[in-house]
Amino acid sequence: MKHFSKGLFVGAVIGTLTIAAPLSQAATPQDQLVVGTSLAQVLSLDPQQATEGKAVEIMSNLYDRLVASTADGKVLPQLAESWKVDEKGITFTLRKANFASGNPVTSKDVVYSLARLLKMDQAAAANLKRVGYDKDNVEKLVKAVDDQTVRIDLSDQVTAELLLYRLTTTTTSVVDSVEVESHAVDNDYGNAWMRTHSAGSGPFTLNRWSPNELVILDANKDYMAGAPKMRRVIVRHVPESQVERLMLERGDIDIASALTASDLATFQSKKGFAIQRIPTGGFYVLSMNAGNKYLANPKVREAIAYGIDYKGIEKTIMGPYGRARNVPVPENFEYAIPNPDWHLDVEKSKQLLSEAGFKDGFSLSLKTIAQTPRIDLATAIQASLAQIGIKIDIQQGNGSEIIAAHRARDFDLLIPQTSAYMPNVLGSMEQFSSNPDNSKEANNAGNFVWRSAWDIPELTALTAKASMEPDAKKRGEIYVQMQKLFVEQKPAVLPLFERFEPIVLNSKVEGYVGHPSQLTRLENVTKVETQ
């Protein structure tokens, strides 16, 4: 199996800025880690609700799961000290641990957390619902054997190996059932309180969250593996790239993770800084609403696929953020198929539109979060599709607006991003290839394909088959079939660029290893003394 690379980003990126930064250093405190990023998508910090990238990164430090995954894709114990797999399920033995409240972590908390996830039935539940767990069967399949033992029976739609990977995600975080229930109002499972508070056993606790301003995490001095090295972590909302660059150069922040390609380039080989380019296994995507009269036609979707200048956009805009790829599987994954021959071909696109009955073109709206690099990507797509007769009206919005529109099927075109929950074809592709019920009544807003109203029964069945195949070689053969069928059906969820997360660190920061699924843990991060 091929795994994610953890190497530093050393490839060239385009352009440099000529704005000179002040040389004076206003160093952050030695016992505090300060991160500059965009918090536009952080809408909640309830692990059984929030799925957006930056929220995941924050929550992964507030909560533990039964198991965790390393940056190279290995599953390791976390709250579970050990586990045993048999033909019907997995039995976990818990280690001794306490929540930040002082309450002990017990098997009842694990059962409560997984039941809460599925009974709240929000987007976060999709990863388990997709393989047969739901609000009606969760308490039959997940049971507390005793205070330190949890039994999870397999549904008839998943193997134990693939279930373990699903249990590494933040949505399966174990929450303090006593604390959460004490804040429940009107049967909301404590959600109103949990959105802005923490009730976990992780290395940090939530001190404060001010939306689109900052998040403050305090060290949990009683953490089971020992107190974190940093007394505090501060995540600051700095969406303007030039401002973030200057803050990093001045020493106002230790890490920058929302820089444009040109601002990133200023740190190439610059003394005192290091760049990590973290592969996510996910993609920047052009979601097309197949409920739209134009986009329902596969020929129109194919015309759009041939109407985008992928290589040009990669060179001039994406830079370290992405490389052109139209199959929702990173090209270095085992069983990844070659890219289809989709490239900018204006004449072919126009011909396809004519065959679809739209030779004079038409107009569509394109919704996007105003965030690097998506707003520039939207502008490039607008210019590219104009050449084939499709007029695009770009509608920018904040995270809550755009995410809500996506989940409500309230868009023509929209630019979301994805990541992979495990480093293989299924972990990356499943969200592109499974939609069990496309009806509007299903209201399955957690399903990525459902949001685009794209009905794919054959591909959904093939994906389910892969989830149940225990033989690795046979599963690999199914992976190839899945990818080929995806391309043949002219997808309404079109991968544009394999997604990377480039970040710049002050060289005094040590122990920070970016995680492909944004599950980056911070308890072992330190700062070396400056000379």
C-alpha cells in the first residue's frame, strides 16, 4: 500500500511579492503556540456535528477516540489500550483515563458518543451511516460489556479493518456523557452547549471560541499521556494572506496556514522558516447540481470537464495547494487509474454543448467560500468556461452560507473540498461514489453526492461491494472498476485538483507533523530557545 508523504515541500511555486516585511521580531511566548489561519468554516466545535477541516484540527486536540491514525496511515491505540477482532465484530479494552472534568472515561461514554452521533443524524454521521450503522440499530451493535470493555458488532456492510479506520475520525470522538447530558436542552443531546464548549479527554480544553476571530485552547494538565508541552494554543483568524505573511515574519504567529502561493514562495529557502506541504488525500471539487436542467445532461458535464484549463490554473493559481487530477483518488495511491483525457479543448466543449441542445450556451451561478485558494480558482473557472459559452456569476459567501447552500442543494455550481479518512482508494473515493437514496425526501445532507442530486445506483452498489470484500487483491480490482465507472458517468462531482495543505512554520517550532486528515495533534509540539 502506498502511503501519504510526510516530506517537506521543496518544489517551486509561482511569483513573489515585493512588499518588504519589518525585520523586528515580536516573538510569541515560549510556552504558547500561535497559529494564523482562516476560521471561516468553523461553524461548530461539537465533534458529532462539525466536519469542516479547521474545526477537525481543533477538535482532534480536545477529544480522543478509541483509535487514532498516524500521518502515514497506521491505526494505533488511543483510548483503547487494545482490541480483538473476530468474525462478528471488535472488542475494545479501554485504558484508564479521565475527562477534563475529572469524570472517568468508561465504556458507557463510548456507547453514548456513538449513539449520540447517529441519533443527532447530522452530516457528521455519514461515515458510519454509509456502512449500515444508524440511529435505530446503534445501541444493538455498540454495547458496554463492562466499565472498561466495549463491543462493536459489524454491520453487514463493512469489514473490521475498514471500520477501524472510520473510528479514527473526529466524528467518533468520545465525549463526557455526564457533562454533556447536564447541558442537554429539549432533547438536543447537549448540542447547543457543545458547539462552543468542550467535554473531552484530549490534551487540551476549550478556553474560548470567538467565531471568525480566535480559538484558545488550554493544556489539560491531567492528560493521560502527560501534560502537553505548550501551556496554550491560540488559533487566530487571519484570512488575508499578506497580513498573515507579515505576522509570521514579525514573529506574531508561529505557523501560517492560509497563505497564497505567491506569499508561500517568499519563505522558500528563507532562514528561520520551514514549509510543509501536507497531502490530504482529498480534492478541490467542482460540484454540479444535477437537478439543474443544464447540468442534468451528461454531455453538458463532459463539456465542462473539457472546458477548464487545469494545467494553466495549477501553474498560475494552485501552486502548492493542488495538482491537476480528475479521478477522486490521488495518483500515488495503489490501484489509482491514469487521469482521463480531460483538458482545455474549446472546440470539443462547444460540440458537446451543441449535441446536448445548448449551442448558444447558458448562464450559471458559482458559489464559493471567499478563502484561499478557492476564490481565485472560481475566477479562473469563470474565465475558462466563458470561452465555451457558459456565463458564470460568482457568488462569494462565508462558511456558514456556502456550506448551508451545498447541503440544501441550493446551487448551480459550487467549489467544496474533500479529504480522505484512510490512505487508500475507498478512503478517498467513497464520498464521490456512494449515494444510496437520491430522493429529495431522503434529505441526506451528509452525503457529498446527494448534495449534487447525482443518482448513481450502479456505482453505489460497487462501492458497497468494496467495503465488504475482505481479500485485498479482489478489493483492489473493485477499486479499479469504481474509478473507471466514475469517469464513464461524467461526474456531477468533478475533482479538479488533488488537495494539499501547505503551511509555513517558524523554525523554532519542533514536533509539528501535519496530518493528512487534519487530525494534527499538538501535545508534543515544543519551541526551541532562540539564539
